[in-house]
Amino acid sequence: MLLEPETLDLAPLAPELLARLDGDPRFKPELPAAQLEIVVAPTERVADAVAELAESRRVLAAAADGLVRLASAGVHPCSAPEGELNRGERYDRTAERYGPIARRQLVFALQVHVAPGDADAALAVYNALRGHLPEIAALAANAPFHAGADTGLASVRPQLSELLPRQGVPPSIPSWEAYARELEWGARSGTVPEPAVWWWELRPHPGFGTLELRVPDAQTTVAEAAGVAAFVHCLVAWLAERHGSGEALPAAPSWRIAENRFSAARDGLEGTLADLTTGEPVSTRASLKDRIDELAPVAERLGCAPELQRAKRLAQENGAQRQRRVAGREGIGALPAWLAGRFLAADE
């Protein structure tokens, strides 16, 4: 998020900052004019992606000097609920179609792409990974405040996003042919003119050959982003390995996953997640601890064990809890400065 240097309110200056970056492909505009997206090139290891993210933040901060300050979280804790949008054919189309709802999309996400293998593996992993979205959401929850008030949620970002269609838990996909038919229907209806507006929290990315995880809130520090990315990478690899060994991966009903997803958004680490088969509730924090322990051998094979340890620390205290701790001590108004001060922090 781009912040006005004095007030630390959202500053709709993305075009001006991009001009300073002189076409650097690592930095792109998004719908809100107070937002800039950092794009990391494909890597084999989480550590390499994290190193590139850290360097990109440093480059961006240098370019922003004297124009804006930078911070990262799921939403700005104090800004007005509506803001300016960037111009361009795609953004103008969104603004025209959704009006004030589009101006309320002042939301910031961490998007993680993972290539799970061949087409069969990708489909099986996609359908199973849907059931793990609430775990990822709880781990990465980092938006408890909005418009200067405590929302009572660990992350308000899903509620804002869900003002638009095709949000939240995605549908299962029985086959790639069925997926193609859905996109064809969307194109003919005019509601989904391109796959890029299939906006669910998990989606196949046909152009990249990846599964794109869109559920995590933006993380305040690079170290926190590393923990989320490692958790996601290990989850995808774990599911792909199980598929490769001949196991039939489960694909839970969307409504059951959505119940857990709401619990994750509301309570974060402090809530419960229900077993998707039996309905038995389990502590979210305990469930995440067990999952991270289960993924530890995968992390060793993938070379991201140190980053998965950061996920374990996030499972003890995520961004939402840290923000509330600071707000309890200094007030909500102190949060933008605290977030901005951690943008280049070396560790948690």
C-alpha cells in the first residue's frame, strides 16, 4: 500500500511511482490507485523467491523516497472505505460494471503460484487444496481493523472482496473440459470475459500452468510472507505426492469449506476448524501445528525448512494478533506508522 508521508493515509499515486521505476517489470499497477503489485519471477525454492521479494521491496522503497511511504497488510487500518482507482481499459470496465463496490476494493493480498505437475495432478490437487484454504487464511490473517475501527474479525478482507462476484471458496472442477465449458459460458454471458476475472481464492492459471493461491492477506514483513509461501508450497507438494502414489485425494463440498473459511476470517488462530468429513471441531492453532509438523519432511525435500519454521511462528501469533497488540498499546491510529516501519524489516 502507498501511504501519504505525513498523514500515512492511502495515497493514490501509483502512476507517479511507476514512472519513477521506468518500466521495471517487477512492479505493476492494480485496481486501487494506492496499490502497487510486486511480481516475483518463477523460482524452484521458496528461499529464492523470498530473496527476490526482499530486494524488490528495497528497490521500491528507494524509488518511493519523498513521494510515498510503503506498508503491507490485508487492508489499511484507518483509511476511508472508498478510494480512487487506476485508469485503463480493464480497470475502467471494472469501475463501470461495479461502481462504488469497485472503489471499496482497497484490499491487499499475497498471491502464491505453485506448479503441481501435469494436468491430471493439477486438477486433483486443486480440488483437494480447496479444503485447506481456511488453514492458509487463518495463518495469514492480517486485517482486523477497517476505517479506524476494530471489525471483530481476524481479517475483514474477505468481506470486502465478497462484494464482488466469484469470491471465496471456489467450486470443484470435475474435469478440464468442464472448466473450459464454465469459462466459455462466462465469456458468452459477458460476466467472465477472460480467465483473469475468475476471482476465487484458488484458481488454475492456464497461462502459467500453476495453481494460484489468492486467499492469504498481504504480509507485513518478508519473513512473514516467507512462512506463508513455504506452507503453501509444502501443501501443494504434499498433495501432489499423494496423488502420484495413487491415492484418491478428497474434494470436500464447497459449503463445508466455506463454514471453515468464515471461522478463519472471524477468529483466525483462536477459532476452530471442523473436520470436513465428520464435522468434529478442532482448535485452529492446534490443527495448524499438526499440519506444519506433518509437512516438515516435505519442507526438507523442497529445501524450505527454515521458511516453514517461520510458518510455525505465525501459527503462534499471526499479523492480526500483532496488529491488535500494537493497537491495544498505542491506539489504532499508530498502526500505519508501525506497518510502514516494518516494510523493510529483516525478520519478524
